[in-house]
Amino acid sequence: MTTNQQPLNSGYGARTTAREVMGDRRLDGVIAVVTGGYAGIGLETTRVLSAAGATVIVPARTPDKARAALAGMERVELEQLDLADPASIDAFAGRFVKSGRPLHILLNNAGIMATPLVRDARGFESQLATNHLGHFQLTTRLWPALRKANGARVVALSSRGHRRAGMDFEDPNFERRPYDKWVAYGQSKTANILFALALDARGEAHRVRAFSVHPGGIITDLMRSMSEEEKRGAIENSNKIAPLKTVEQGAATSIWCATSPQLDGMGGVYCDDVDIAEVVGPESPIPRGVMPWAVDKALAERLWTASEAWTGARFTA
């Protein structure tokens, strides 16, 4: 059964750091993959997992940049991966599966935000392609390794930006409607939540559980496509909702979903501030929680079927 979208009263909160979530628990023998694990909250996620004893594979589009950021960390392996390139995804996943290693934690952390209209080689809008479709293909290709773990978790990094838009199945790539970079971002973040819901439904019988998370408002390189004026406005608006978080606080919910025994036997839920979030309506005066269109099982199945067709990555349990 899919876990209810109801807070657990975890005892943590918005100011909790990833290291506080991990505490003194050890992850010796655990193997994790963290996309984008060399910058922003991804880097902190890698740092905390590694410090707890996990082996962390960080696939990167620019390995030289990643190597400098990860210098000195133990049990961290660098790999080549471009989430916008289907062949690169297949190559990375193929190497990992061929290694015979299990995959206990997959953190689909990498992403782009508010970019100008760009299409990938297949014609997909870049935010949907990178944030959702790249990770969809990666996860399905890594499925044998996730099953082999005999108890794995997949965490999809979403955002409260999912409030901006649901999935437009009729025109997901803005071929007919005017392009709006924030609507496109919102659509991709809704897709991340729906993906976790559908994956969890397929993975539960194989002890593979999936979660989606909103890390909080954080100043990171994710804002690189925005002008200075846009950045100032975004920071001001974010602070009206809740104070900005540090990267240490921003990584906390990802670490909680990936490792916490509080979530044993659970999955398919959207989490924020280190707890399961409530479902709220668009009319909610406080822009927190998760929108109904992002936790709709029928929409999750529709997106899964469409994503298989779009990517050619068929899921075989």
C-alpha cells in the first residue's frame, strides 16, 4: 500500500542539518549514486553519506570540476554522465550494472531551473528532459542493481516550484503554447513527484521504495540561468515563505528519505522539512505541502507510460 501523505512528526524541522539527520548511524557497505553530487546540496549529500561509511558514485558531466569539489573525500568515485544524452545515460548505467554491485541508494539530485527554451536532440524541452526524463531513463536502467540491494531507496529531488504547473500531456514541450521558463520548471518538478509515486508502486514488492523531496529555498548554482535582478526577486519571495536554508539544512530531507529508519516500509510520498508533507490546495495561504495534481496515482501512471514511450526505456520488474 502506498504511504499516506501525512506528517510523521519526525522530530526534525526546517533548521535540521543533514549531519543531524544521520547522527551516529553508519552506512558501511552501502553503495549510493548521487547525480549532481559535486555542487550545492548534492555535494553536502555526498559528504554526509561518505562520512557515514557509504561508497558514493558521483556521475558528472564535467568530471574535472567534480574532481576538485570532491577532493579529499573517502569512498567517492567519479563517473561520466550527461543526463541530457541518452547514450551517456545508458553507458553509465551499463557500466554500473555490469560491475555486479548492488545499488542501495539512488539520489536523483541533479537539475536545471528557469532556463531559456532549449530542446534536446529528441526535441524535448530541456528542463523536462534533464530533470525528469534523464533520471527516469537512469533509474530504469539501474533497476537490476536496485533490486540486487534487497532493500533500496530512490530519492527524486523536486521543489515547491511544482505548485507552478502540473503536467501538460497535450503539449509538454511547448510546441504550441508560449514558452514560460517557470511553468516549464514547475512541470518538471511535478514530474519528479509523479515519478516517485509510480516507481514506488512498482518497486515495493522488490523492496525498492521511492520518495520525492523539496529541499527548501537555498542559494546554489541552480540559479545560474537567472539574471541578478531575477535572483534578488526569487530570494525575496522565498524569504516571504520561509527563511533561506543553508546547504547543510537543504540536504537534510534527502538524507532522511535515503537513510532514515523512520521511513522503513514506507514510500511514494513527497517530503519537506524532514517530514512527510501534507496535501494542500492551490488556495492555501501558505505555499507549502504538495499539490493534489502531483500525488494523483492516475496521472503518475499516465506519466510513466508516456516516459517509457518518450525515452524507449521500458521498465521490467
